[in-house]
Amino acid sequence: MGRGPAALGPGVSRLFQPLRLRDLTLPNRIWLAPMCQYSATDGMPDDWHLVHLGARATGGFGLLLTEAAAVVPEGRISPQDVGIWSDAQADAWARITAFVHAQGALVGIQLAHAGRKASTHRPWDPARGAVLPDAGGWTPVGPSPEAYPGLAEPAAMTLDEVQAVPGQFAEAARRSVEAGFDVVELHAAHGYLLHQFLSPLANRRDDAYGGSVENRERLLLESAVAVRAALPDGMPLLVRVSATDWHEDGLDDDDVAHAAARLAQVGVDLVDVSTGGVAPATIPVGPGYQVPAARRVREVSGLPVSAVGLLTSPEQAEQVLVDGAADAVMIGRPALRDPMWPLRAAHALGVDVDRAPWRPQYERGAWTA
Ligand SMILES: Cc1cc2nc3c(=O)[nH]c(=O)nc-3n(C[C@H](O)[C@H](O)[C@H](O)COP(=O)(O)O)c2cc1C
């Protein structure tokens, strides 16, 4: 191979090694990060989502994660989020999963509930902050009545409402299986509902779901147990966590690594390690800035992990795997610039054509002349 640290032999790279999780063999370790498109009507994925995910499937991503898909309507971040709370939505997803599979790629759905960060304007709306009920929004719910700064005050969830959440995730997981997804990921990061319960910065409850670490972890663990039970044994379950709140009173990577160890015990197969989002914070953003957190979660939990966040060059991404910091990488914004990021990486790293995910229609792109 050309430049790069891999020592697997000529023409080979760790990014393009398969990874087995339960009965599933992921064809490579370059995965599309979940990215909201804010482009759905009534939670229905449509042609935009087919092309967004489809282009990246032809671009060689071994696993594509959908954007946050709401498990209930009030769990949408914006009114334009996709969902999987209805059979009609599952049918619409089935068209997309079929196309991805026809390209030799796999696809996972990120199941989400935005909690107190729901009902907000999409980023390119002229208005900012909450979409109010009289403008097509709704009153968000959360563990406690404190608002995320700048957003609407949530209604504190009753105990019954909290105890309904694992079932809502499980029902969405059951629909995801019917829709043809290969993987399910629980969104427990970025300050959304499951993270709100986990973090002392957003959870002020004094019942069985607040206070001690065990109580704050309860909703995430119960949701993971319920989803695991809704999935076939051979299907992997991923959880995205924020490994640190970047706040002295919040969670740090040790807290989250230990939560991940408990997730391992209830049948979670891989932790997707991100950071932040539960409260405003100064984040030391830089190349690969979340990789150390991924490594810590991997060491403590014993689970495979994926790393994400400013992994931009093939050599840098390869090095994360060579160093043993993570088992896979997720690529977000670079994939918005370049849906063919994995094929470009294969070319740059000199990976043999038959070891890289070229579609036959695009194979000539492997050769410079
Ligand atoms: C437009 C956009 C939408 C995003 N939506 C989601 C989402 O739905 N779920 C999620 O977990 N992360 C979301 N993220 C975060 C990405 O998954 C990723 O973690 C982050 O962008 C850092 O990776 P990158 O530097 O490769 O972009 C989003 C990021 C962007 C840029």
C-alpha cells in the first residue's frame, strides 16, 4: 500500500477489514455517521433520504447509520425529523434498506427521543430555538422541568410516562426489523432523552430514575433490555453515548465507560462514542478529539467501539484502528462533502480493487489512468 501506517501487507488496510458483530459481518470499518436531514414530512423518509443514504452506499460505506429516527412524534428534534413510530414509516424505510443492500452495504437505524431538546427549528430556518405549539411544534418532555438554555421549558415526565419509554423504543425496534435494517442503534448521546436521564446536569428527579448513578442509568438500561428483546438474536445492537459532558458537574469518560460495561451485560454489541450536548460547554474541538474517549470506553467496557469526530483523512482514520483506539470509524461532515469518501480512501491508501467496495459501475475510478 502507499502512505499510511497499516502493516497488514501490500494492498490491504484495516479500514477495509470486515468486522463481525453477532451474526452480521460488516464488510468494512468505515461507517456513515448518523446525520439529521430535517427533510421529512410527518416523519416519513422519502426520495431525499433514499438518495442521501443510497449515494453513500454506492460510495463504499460498509454501514450507514440513518439520522435520528423518532420513536414517538414528540421525540422529534424538529418537526421535519424522520420517524419509525408507524407502519407506513417502516414501509417507506424498506425501500431504502433494499437499495442499500443491493449495493452490498448494510444499514442501521438510530432510534431516538429528543426529550427536552424536541420541537426546535431546523438549522437553516431563519428562526432559532423552540417551535411553539401554535406554529406546528409541541411542548417537549424531559426528566425535569428545567429547559436546555434557549429552548422551551419541558413538562417533567410522570413515572408512567418514563416507564413507557423502553416499550416505545422496543416497538420502534420491532418495526426496524420489519423494515429490513441490519443494525439498531439507541441514541443515548448529545443531550437527548436517554442522555438527559443519565446526566446529573439534566436529571433532577427524586424517584427511581434520578439521583444515584444506578437510578440515572436505569432508563437507558431498561431501554437497551427492551430493544434487545425485540431484535433477533443475531442482530447487533449499538448505543451512541456522549462519553463526557465537558462540564465539571457532568459525566466524564469514566462514568460513561462504566455505564457501557453495564450495557455490555444486557447484550449491547458496540458503543458509538461521541461527546457533549446535554448542556452548553466549551469543547476542545480538534482532529480526532473524541478518539481518547472511545479508547477509554473500549478499555473499560470490553466492548468494540466506533470513534467519530473530525476524522477527515484516510491515513488518520487508519491510524485510529492501527492504534487499537477503536474498531471502526464513523465519518460525518466529510461524507457530506464527499459521498465517495471510502472509495477515495481506498484509492489513496492503495488498497487492492478486490478488497475495496467498488461497485462495478464505478470500478474504473480505482485506476488513475
Ligand atoms: C448535519 C448533521 C446532523 C447530525 N445529526 C445527528 C444525528 O441525527 N444523530 C447523531 O447521533 N449525531 C448527529 N450528528 C453528529 C454526527 O453524527 C457526528 O458525530 C459529528 O458530526 C462529528 O463527526 P464529523 O466530524 O465526522 O462530522 C449530526 C452532525 C451533522 C453535521
